[in-house]
Amino acid sequence: MRRTVYLSLAAVAALGAGARGARAADADLVARGEYLERAADCEVCHTRPGGTPFAGGRAFVLPGIGTIYSPNITPDRETGIGTYSDAQFVSAVQRGVAPGWKHLYPVMPYPSYARMTVDDVRAIRAYLDTLRPVHAPAPANEVRFPYSFRPVMIAWNLINLPSAALADDPGQSADWNRGRYLVEAAGHCAECHSPRNIMQATSRAHSYAGTVTDGWRAYNISPDPDSGIGAWSDTQLAAYLSSGHAEGHGTAAGPMADVVSHSLRYLTARDIAAMVTYLRTLPARRSDETVANITPDALATGANSSNGSRLFAGACAGCHLTNGQGRQVEVADLWGARSLGETQGPNLTKLMVEGSRLDTAQGAMIMPAFGPEYRDQDLADIANYAIGHFSHRIGHVTARDVATERGDAPPS
């Protein structure tokens, strides 16, 4: 009898230890999945402005295709992914095929996620399963023919979808391979920083040379020394990726600020360094950007400099100071900002009209949008003054550019 009791107690202890081990393993899997979700930047695309995180509804306007809305990826069983099996989730993320043989559009970066390992994708699913279910049906997509006929995506996938996950290159270092995985697969950097071809797939011939994404210019991040990141130091590049700001290169805004806020700032220093290592080895791509450098003396006689200077002093110097070095916080430093280096000022104009938010370890850093009390010409004058004063270039921002950005005039 005593032997039976001892055996029973031992069995109970073993079961308890096994349960604790399983819970620990599950917790490790969820923690790994949360980190990978950050690296893959799922929250930004699957959250509409002002909406519940991961509940979908964000609109993506694709020229020539239409408007596509991101779906709900919370565990809600009716409108989310609560009924997905792991295999179905992997299929949607890596093959672009959701349950019911529903083919997704490549605004979902599944061609990049196809290069991730299946275990990493399953870990992300484990984390998403811990979120609060949110009932949030996505709006209906508004897609033009022939893309409205989803089976077209079968042919698209046959041509453009990678066949397997990235395999480590034995001729490269562990850091390089890790960086490639984060840049090419999980982080899907090419999806925003590379132009698209006629099939709306990322261009391999011009990869990382920069393009317009969601109305913002995603800059050249190839090692080209003039229009890319070739002149950046490793320290500057790592700082920009991890915090959204690098001395002498400005502060992230728009979609890149979202990426830093919700993704990159959560990565380890070693992973950020690995990304820098890999980015250094990309082919250098020259961007067709107009710089039009001129002398400070010539700038002093430029048109609208007086009005732009006056408006900048009243509206901008409070945070940026008249010398552009920023008050109190480094993110307000204007020197070297790439948006000021573009003479047409597309990102600068968009930033002034829409504003931007960058979440940092010190809190949210907000660039407020300019309101209707400023005329279109006023904003054009401020933009051209800032381009000239801080980049020594002639700005060509017009009132029509501002009106178009505000939605008050059709694009020219």
C-alpha cells in the first residue's frame, strides 16, 4: 500500500513538472512570436488610424488596382483568424492563400514572408492567439478588373512567389545571414523601398533604390553614397533604425516613423547591427533625385525667402529653433533631413499637411499638421525657405502642390 502511494505521488509530481514545462515552453513560444511580430511589423498594417490594434481596416490605395483594406488578425472567430488552423495561417502568410482558397493581394507582403521559416510564422500565430478577440469586419475591397478576379493571383504567384525560405549562406557571417533574414524576409524592407514592375511585384533591377509608398517617398537605402546610405556611418544607420533619428540625417516621419515606433525600436541592438551589416552589401543603386545645390549668397536673393523666413520664425522655430538644431529633443534637429534635400519637397509637403508621430523611449514626438489658417502659398513658402536654408538648395514647392496634398486640387 505504501509503495502504491509513493508511486502515485511520483506520478502526480511528474505530471505537474510536465505541465509546468509545457506552460514554460508555451510562454517562450509566445514571447518569441511577439518579438517576431514586431520584426514583421504586423500591427501597423493591420490597424486603421485610431482603431484597435490588429483589428484591421487600414486602407491601401494601389495605383491601377484600387483600394484594399487590411483584415482583422485578432482571434475573433467571426471576423478574425480565430478559426484558422496553424496550416491555414501559414498558407495565408507565406503563400497568399487564405481559407476557402481566397487569394490575397500582394499589398500583404507574403512574397517576403515566404522567405521566413514555418516555425517563425507559427510563433507569430501563437502570439496573435493571446490577443483580445475584436469583432471588426473589414470594409469591402474596391479592386479594378482584372485584379478583381482573384484567380488572376494564381498566375501572379507562379511568377513572383519565392519557392522556399532563405537558407543561410555559408560564405557569409552569422550576422550577415541574420541581417538578410530581417531585411529580406521578416522586415520586408524591399516592399516599401523598391519600385514595382508592371505586375506590381518589387523590381529586382532597382531593388532598394526608393519609391513612393502610400503617398510618401520611401528613400533609397542602397549603399549609393549620394542618393542612398553609403555616406552614413554604421552608428548613424543603427541609430536611425532603432530610434528614428540620426545626427546629420534627420528624423523619420510618416510610414517610416510608424515602422520605427511599432517595430524596429523593439529589436535588439545585435539584430539592428546585423541589418546594418547586410544593408552595406546590397548593390548600390543611383536614384534620380534633383539636388540643385547653390551658394548661400544666391539663396539670400531667392523668391519668397522673406515670407518663408518670417513664417518659419513664427510657426516652426518654437520647436526647431531658427538655426534648425532643435529645442530640448534631438528629433527636432533639421540638419541633414532627407525631406529637406528634395527640391520638389514631396515628403516635406506631406509632413506639413498631415503631421507625423514618432514613438520613442522618451515618449511620443509629434509634428503637428498645419491647419487651414495657413494658405497653400504660406506652406509652399515655408517649405522652400527650409529647403534653401537648411540644405542649400533651391526649393520648387508650389501652392498647387500643397493644395493637391490637402485634397483641394486635382493632381497635375
